[in-house]
Amino acid sequence: MRQETNKLEQLARTMVDAESAHKVAYAQALLKSEGTVGEREARATIATDNLYLQRRIAEELYRVGREKVVSVRTAIEATRTLNSNLRSLAGVEPL
């Protein structure tokens, strides 16, 4: 569980870094661009498409990592319940 939690922390950091890099690059591209608002936004989007892709990938990897932690936690709880039921059936007192 600790290993998965550590991985999730790393994924969270990567996600935040990617989001920050994309937002800053987008804002810079928007400020450098001329034209209507729509044209400026389109140019900024095109200029930062790779950073946006990296951001989305980081977000999805974080989401998958979070689901994995939940899955591990659920498996641990199921094992605890099974152990408790087996102790109860065997008439053994918990430690």
C-alpha cells in the first residue's frame, strides 16, 4: 500500500507540473498573439498542443493510480473481513 501511495504522490506532482507548464505556455502564447479573441485563443491552443497532451496524459495516469490505490485498499479490507470471519468460525479470539 505504501508503495502505491508513493507512486500516486509522484503522479500527482507530475500532473500539477504539467498543468502549470501548459497554463503558463498558453497564457504566453495568448499574449503574443494578435487578432480577435477567437483567433488568439486558437493560435495559443495550436502553439501549446503538445503541452496540453502531456497534461491530459498526466491527469489520466494520476486517475489510474488513484483507482489502483482504492483497489488495493479494498483488497486489504476484504482480507481483513475474511480473516475476521474465519476467526469467528474457528472460535479464535483476535490478537
